[in-house]
Amino acid sequence: MKAVVEIKEPPPPPPPEPIPQAAYDELDGALKIQERREARQRLTPAPPPSAVPAQDDSSPVDADGMVDFERLYQQAGVPLVPFTAEQALDMLRNMPAGVSDDSRQQIITVTLAALGRAVGGTPEAIVADATRKQAALQAFRQTRGDGLADLTAAAEARIAELQREIAKSRDMVEKAKHQYEALAQGCQAEEARLDTVVDFFSRTPAPRRP
């Protein structure tokens, strides 16, 4: 009588949820773009701090933020005057120490009266020159402030875009890892199932009795 050997097979594991090929293609494209970007960064030397950002030769501001006020006033269309507000400031700065405000006022008035006949250094002209320069400074600060706001907004938008791309790439990598873990478990379970057959048929049969 022949013995019947029943081989119980374990139930197959549930198949892992497949990731669309388009996701792999998109991840591959994103990684290639990142590789090209990093290659360009390695090949392109970083500019020195003094050259960031690049300065326009006509700009009244250098890379360190120092302002050429004469160039600024010229670009703003402030007219040249024979006796400037800066010259008046020098006069005030060179007044002897300890002079009372009344005495300072009298000295300045007499000096301007003498200069006024030759160079037009009247109080009204000096105040007008100072006022025009103040207006030019305020307008320049406003323009540069608006430019900084635009630059900041554009940079923050770009940073947000890069962060979304990074998050998307990480998500695709995580999905690929989960899929690999699932398929690895499935393959291992199938290998174990097939080992049952291999072990059974690899046994050396017992010798027959005469």
C-alpha cells in the first residue's frame, strides 16, 4: 500500500500595491536634474562675498552698502548750487567750542550775508538745497526698500518651490522603500514555500528491504 504524502502549502502573501511606472520615471527625472545641478555647482566656483549681489557700475551704492551721495543726488536730478548744505554743515562744525547759540547764529548770519553777494549762500538757498537732498534720499530708500521686498518675495517663493520638490522626491523614495519591503517579504515567503518541495524531493530515499 502506497503512502500518500500531503504537502500543506502556506497561503500566499497578499500582493503588494504596485507603484505606477510614471512615479519611478518622475523620481528618476528629478534625481537626474539634481545630479546635473550639483555637477554645475561643483564646476562653478562660488563668487567672493564682495561680489554678491553684482553691483551696477552706475549705482551709487557699493557692495558693502556704502552710498556715494554725490552720485545719488546727481542721478536724482538735484541741481548744483554755489553754496551747498554740506558747506553750511562744515561752517557749523568748525565753530569754536563754547560759543552760545545766539553768537553762533550771529556769526553764521554775518558770514552768509558776506558770502551771499558772491556765491548766493543765503539761508533760503541752503535750506532748499538740504530739502531737495532729503527728498532724494527718501525716494532712494523707498525704491531700494521696494526692490528688497520684491527680491525677498521671489526668493521665498523659490525656496517654497524647492521645498515642495524635495518633499515630493522624499515621498516617492518612501513609497519605493515600502514597495521594496513588501516585495522582499513576498519573495522570501515564496522561497520558503518552494523550499518545502526542494527539501521533500531532496531527501535520500530509504533502502528497500529484500
